[in-house]
Amino acid sequence: MTSTTEPLFSLPFNRSILVKADSRHQTSSDAGMLLMRSVMDRTGILECLTDRLSDPRNPDRVKHPLGALLLQGQLQLIQGWDGLWAEPLRTDPVFGAATSLQRGDGVVNSDRPMASQSTLSRRLGILGIKENRAVLEAALQKLSIEHLRVRNGGNRLDEVVIDVDAMPIEVHGTQSGSAYNGHYKDTIFLPLFATCAESGDVLGAQLRPGTQREVTDCADFIVSHHDAVKKHAAERVRIRMDAGFNSGALYTRLENEGIHYLMRLKKNSVLERMAAPYLTHRALETTYHELRYQAQSWECPRRVIPVVRPRPMELFDRFYFLITNLSPTQSTGQELATTYRRRGKAEMHQGEIKAVSTWSLSSSPRPKSHYRETPIERPPLSHNDADAAPIRPENIVRLFLYLLTYQLLHIARDPFHAAAPPMEAAPQADRQVPAPSESRLDESGELVPTMGASATGEAPAPPDPVEAEAPRLHLHSFRLYLLKIGATLARHGRYAIFSIAKSAEPMWQRFWDHFQPLRWYVIPDF
């Protein structure tokens, strides 16, 4: 064992700097785990799961209760550690304190038994039971809906817009249910996600094969999340989707359920002919028009809004179509176009989900390869066989655990929504004007300039309020600035005192001033 007095090495750029490992001082680089454990306790998510999940193990032979496994595994994911790091983290004092279900200063003892990597992996099999998967799905939905109410002072909201979209998850090997997707040019799963773009909450997901189209078998998924939000959180709920969900059968199902929807409609020759009269007269600003259109596969005509945007110095204007079952008295064409533009925030939050998740969906069936030291000959599993195989329950569980990680981090970020922290605020002293970015994607899917003078020489328009509402602290930055903080353990009387880095004090104090008076709204009998 390394001595506590002799240095490990000196640094070549400055020989006066020595590095030493001192076992007399218990230090950690994950002090933020203490804050996230507090968030989990305040939201009641751990209690909700442990009360409802079933554990098929023999109680007389259980060393680590399911609640302890859930807590340890979830805090590791929150801090960016997957199950492989369970063994090195066993001696971390913060890890020991945050993952304990007991009270008192004894929880920081380094010899307290914690689950190993293999035990944490077996918890995926326990959670993969059909009943337990349903509990995980309901717990994520409950946590997100409660957060919607908490952000509104515990009251129901007037309106919530649910975004439904597909997001590819790259996989490696021949994972059951994964497939090569020609559009994404990769072997993927293609799960559906239901999110609230305006708030950033993720309501749920459905892990699906890589070749399954977005619109296939999505109606039940959409209806279930719509009904839950309308029952517990909002007076009005609308569904917003892109053109990948164009389907007469889906329109009919949503209309029969009384669900209002808004989505992009793919262009075709008939629609372009119907919109041609609106393209002949060049306007100086965006115009919105009304059409009644019925495709051959539809049961009835539906409301379609052609949105025409001028392009100065160009021969033709830019245009696209929206389809909805909202009447003009409920929402005008301009209001619907503004609502659809907010779908970009949902994609922004999807990027955050990817940034804070490792997406290691790698659970595969591994049949016995030897019997009594004799190899068992089996034909190799082809990609076609993998495509036809059902998705492994462990991979479904992993997806929900990653989404719980995102949702808990998103809840903890609330104190930093109002204003940017000092390290991310734009410089104001020198009145510097940011350099113009080259382009962005507008709602029609085409590249347009984002800053600087327009083609007509006029000053740029003021920033869109939709973009101005975006959170200024990315979850990746939130994890670095607030959670990956150094701390040293000291004992005094009956207390275990963690001393954090002085540089983290302002953000920790800001977090705690918001968190301490927070009253979490719990939905009864969810």
C-alpha cells in the first residue's frame, strides 16, 4: 500500500509540485451526489418505486434490498458512472453517505457493504419483470407530471403541449430488436419519446425496433400520455408531431379520442397545386392560409394551413403545410405556426437526454456455449434473426433508468432557469456584439441566416421569445459545475462534515436557497 507521507510523483512542468495519496484524509470528487440524494428524497421517487416494485428473490438470502440497489445505481448514473465503476466507488465517502438508507454519521464508514457491479447488473433482471417495467414507466410519468404542477405552484396548468418524436439510439453487435436503418445509416433502436418542450419534462418512452416507422403502433402510446396529463395536470392538452406521423388512421384515432393534434404535413403535387395561388403574389411577411384537403386514404377532409415565408432576392417563396383538427376559432393559422415552431425546444431537450446518458443498451441473450467442457455447436445469429427477435427487457429497463436520470437532473436544475450563472453570462462591459452565426434551421426545414442584417439591408428582428425561454444552463454544464465538486470528510462529534471547494459555494447556495423551501406536489393514487 502506498505510504501516506511519500509523494507519488512530481510534475515535469514544475518539480516543486508533488502529488500524494493520503489515506488519512477522505476526499471525493462527487460531492453533488449529496444534493441529488436530497432531490430524490424530496420528490419521493425512491419510496414510490420501492413500495410498488416486486422482488422475486428469497428474503432470507438478500443482502442488498431492492431499494438500496435502485438508489446506488441511480446515483451512479446521475454522476455519470455506469455499473462498471461500482467497485472503485465503494471507498468514496460521499458515495457511502448518499447511498445509505440509514441515518447517523456511521453511514460514511468505508467498510459498509455496497453492491458490486455484478449485483447491480442483476437488478436489471429484477426490474425487467413485466409488472416492474410497468411500475418504472408509471413512476417516470408521475415524476414528470408532478414537476409540471410544482412549477405552477401546485396548480393545474391551462394548457400543455406534448411532443411525440422518435430518436435513434446507436447499438453495437446483434442486439435483439436492433436493425440497420437506411435513413440514419446505422444499426439502431428507434424509440418514441413523449416530452413537454416548454418545460423540458420527459413523460415516457417506448423502445422500438430500428426499422419500425414512427407512425406504426404509436396511437396507444400517444393516448395514454395525453390522458394522464389531462387528468392530473392540465385543462387542455395538445399533441405536436412532425411529418413522420402522417397517417389517416392516426388522425381518425386521435379525433375519436377527442385529442387535439398539430403536425407537419408532407408536400405532394396536389397540395402544391392547391397552394399555388398563394405563391404568385410576393408578400413582405409570412402569410397563413386555410385549405380543406383529403388524401385518398383519409376518411374525410381536414384542415390544412399553408405557411408561406418570403425570401427576398429569391425567385420563389418558402412554404410548408401544417395539419390539425383544431378549428380556426380555437387557433388561427399564425398561432398554430408559432406553436409548431416551439417543437425545436423538444429536440433541444432530446440532445440533453443524449448528453447525460451513456445509452449502453447492450443486453443480449447469451445461450450456453459449453456443456461439460464440450462446445455446443450452433449456427451464428444473423442480422435477420436479430431483427425478428423481441427487444430484451433489460434494455427497456435501461432506457427508463436513463430517462429517470435526466428527469431528476432536470428537476435539480430549476434554480438556474431564471438567469444565467456568471460563467455563462454574455460579456456586457465592452458592449461586444456576438459574431453572427452562419445559419439555423427554420420551421420549414431550410437553412436561413440567424443574425446580422437581412437581404434587404434592414436591421434584424428581435429574438424570438421561444428561443429566449430556453434554459441557459445545459445539463452537461450543470453536472460539471454543481455535481462534480471536490469534498473532504471531517468528523466532529455526532456529525460527518463535508467541506466542498470554495469555488462551488455560490452555486450550491443558490441551489439550496431554492430547494429548501420547495414543497413537492404529490399526486395521490396515481
